[in-house]
Amino acid sequence: MATLKEIISCTSGYDPDALPVAKANEVIRSFVRPVAGIEKLAVRAALGRVLAKDIVSPIDVPSHDNSAMDGYAVRGADLPRTEATAFTEIGAAFAGKEFAGAVGPGQCVRIMTGAVMPAGTDTVVIQEAVTAERGRITIPPGQEPGQNRRLAGEDLQKGRPALHAGRMLRPADIGLIASLGIGEVSVRRKLKVAFFSTGDELVSVGRRLKAGEVYDSNRYTLWGMLTRLGCEVIDLGVVRDDPKKLESAFRRAAADADAVVTSGGVSVGEADFTKQMMATLGEVVFWKIAMRPGRPMAFGRIRARGRSAYLFGLPGNPVAVMVTFYHFVRGALLTLMGRSDTDLPLLRAKAETAMRKKPGRTEYQRGILELKNGEWSVRITGAQGSGILRSMSEANCFVVLAHEQGAVKAGDYVEVMVMDGLV
Ligand code: AMP
Ligand code: MG
């Protein structure tokens, strides 16, 4: 496997002190490799987990041709062309209770949605289209042979992959797996992610604040994001800005977790002693990323007791933590989990107000996306300082202002990334 150094040497335009977001992600994605472990779970327990092997359909779904509507099953060849024609009703077919006989010329069978098509029939005329009188069913012209029939295997075909490895199982997927009669699936094991906050000024909730102290909120946002991502979390608490304590926290994380996410301690001034320590623990690079908020970040792999963990050293500012997590760590952790799809769509929305922006860095402003006059429209959530967590809390989207983009005028279109989805 390539070392970080080798990957970086193959990355064109790499400048650790002014690294575009896309370049940082390129390095991260080339370096991380999915975890190997697999476990077998009951279908419901696999919701939200990543499929480890393709699911090959053992049957056709549906398993028989069946009716898509309530009506009358007939032979398509018998359908009247020009004049309404009477058919003889010879029986009925229900979902789960098929019509046993065969249907001959001029005959029809009353059929319900989901019922197996009786032998000889290939067409269903809906009940609203016919007139029924004492077992005589009159069908008008204008019907198409083969209409209102669901074909065997039209949903899923026997022997073909119904779901591919690498996808996170959503409610539709677990339903689809159940529709194949499969009760257990192979998924990747959960990712173990350790996290801690660094800073001498940090106080845990429940204590009183003294002058110059702040409550440690990053451990809550990080816990929330990691939990939502489906990780098994290891909370290593607050670690003081003390090289010995930091080193022991990193060693513990490297031994116990697949990845470690920290906040604080990577900004200029603090980075120096972390850099020295990292040199002994593994391979870690320190970046200044061309982005806002964010900028300083450490990335690499650390080792302890014969094991290793990927390291994401995020900045300390509460908004910067979340933004760097969403735009670097999220994709990397999903890749580690074995996910093959990690990108999120960007939508176009009209900017309600002007936005200041300098070319040469990517900005992630926090926005509120709303439908106005039939069009998606976005406004910024007030002050955008990287310490103002309220700007994230009020937002329902990021306004993503690309690296090269300049200032935005009111009425311009911008790209937004929605924060929430369906359940
Ligand atoms: P640092 O990156 O360590 O220089 O921290 C930058 C800013 O973020 C400082 O104002 C810190 O007080 C603040 N900060 C760092 N860690 C946390 C945390 N865990 N919770 C809340 N604020 C923090
Ligand atoms: Mg700090």
C-alpha cells in the first residue's frame, strides 16, 4: 500500500500551505482503504449498514405474471377491434388464490390485483371499462393486448444482482431483500472511531465556567455526526495541551480505533508540538487548506501496539470542526466503511442577498433554503464567524462557493448542499 508521502508526490499542484479542498480530498481518498471485517445480520438489523457482497436474486420477482388491476382477464387475441363484444365469465382469480382452469376463446375470468394470470390469458380489462350482466361481460374496442399485466421477473430477475456491494441499506433495500425471501445479509463491520477535544480552556458541561474558559461543544457535535454516520464511537474526553497526555490519547486511539478525529491544536502556534509528537507516532501531514471556515487540518495515520488508525486533526473552532468534518472526514469514513457512493448532490438556488467571496478558496456559508415563488432561494444565517455555532444550527444547507468563484450578487444562482434528507 502506498505511503502518504508517495501519494503526495504523485499529486500535482500539492502545496500544504495553500491546498485546494479538492486536492486535500484527492490525497485523503487515495490513502484510505475500507476495513476488511464482515458480519452476517438479520435484515432489519442491517438497516443503515453497508452491504459487503452483492445480493443475487434467488427468484424472479414477481414470480408469476399477475394482474396490475381489478378487472377481467382475457386472451389478447380475442379483444374486439371495432364493436363491443360479450365474453362468458367462467370463474375468478384472487391474490393468493389462482383460477385453476384454462381460458378459451370468448371466455374471461374475473381477476383482482396481484392475482396470477389464468392459463391462456395475457390481458386485463379494467372493471370500469366493461358492462356486466348475468355472467356476460361486454368489452368495448380500444383495449391493447398485454395491458394491465405485470410480467414475471419485471422487478428482479433470478440470478442477477439485485443490490450491489458498497451500498448503504435504506428502507427500500431491506424491503427489496425481504421480497426475495432472504432473511440475512453480509454487511461490513461497524467502523470504530475515537474522538477527543484538546484545549486547556475547555470545561465539560455540568461545571461552572471561570474567566477564559469555554464549554467543550465539539465533543457533542462530533459525537452527533459520527453517530449519524453509523460509527461505533469511542469518546476519549478532553485532553489538555500537554504533549504527554496528547501522546497517550493518540496511542490509545491508534490501538483501539480505525480512525481518530480530534478538534483543536492544529492552528499555527499549537501545531508545532503536535507536529513533533506525530513524527514519532506515524505519518501525518499538516495542511493549510484554501477554505473558509476551516484552514488548518492534520491528516495521516498513527500507530500503536501493532495497530493503526487514520487521523483527522480538525481545527478547534466549532463551525470549522463541523465544516471540515462534513467536507473531508465524512467521505473518508464512508469510504472506510466500504461505501461506494459518498458524494452528495449540489442544487442550484437563487441568492437572496449579495455574498462576499474571494477567488482562491472554497467557502461554505451556512444558509436557509426555502421555496419562494416556485423557486429555490437561499439566504445566509446571519454572522458567519467560525466560532458562531448558531450559524450551523439555524442552517438547513451549505452555500458552496467554489474555489475560483468571486463575489455573489443578489439574484445570482449559487450551489447549495442540503443538510437533511428523508428519514
Ligand atoms: P484551536 O484550534 O485549538 O486554536 O481553537 C480555536 C478556537 O476554538 C478557540 O477559541 C477555542 O477556544 C475554540 N475551541 C477549541 N476546542 C473547542 C471545543 N472542544 N469546544 C468549543 N470550542 C472550542
Ligand atoms: Mg486549542
